[in-house]
Amino acid sequence: GWTGGGDSDALLRVECPEALVSALPPDGREALLGVLANDPRPHYQADPDRVYGLRFAGYNVRFTVAGDTLTVRELLPEGENGEK
């Protein structure tokens, strides 16, 4: 539609080191990976060097996207990086 999004059925491949995702409870891991696979970036953003972020279940998630792959860079409890 009007948002300029691409193929709404296309999912990103998510790369998240086990050491990061293991900080979440087991039921939260699958939920986070699902949110990330659906590309939470604004659709007008396509810079592979930009670090994006979102809040999820009390965590600040930082990630990059290059092509069809989203890579989680940080997963910190809220407040550890100066945010609430």
C-alpha cells in the first residue's frame, strides 16, 4: 500500500548469537526472532551500515540489516545503555 513496503510475505533471515538470545526466557526467544524476521525497520530505510534498535520485553535490541539478513548486534536489559 501507501507505506512503500516491499513483499509483505518476505521474511528476513535472522542471525543472533546464542550468547545474546540466551538472555531471554525461552518463550521470548521465538517471539523476538519472529518480530525481527518480519523486518521492524521503517521501509524507507535500507542502509546496511545503520544500527537499528527496538525495545522488546524489557530489552534494547540493536541490529543491522544487509540484503535479506538481519544480524543482532546487542541485546541489553533496558537501563544498561542509558535508556529506560
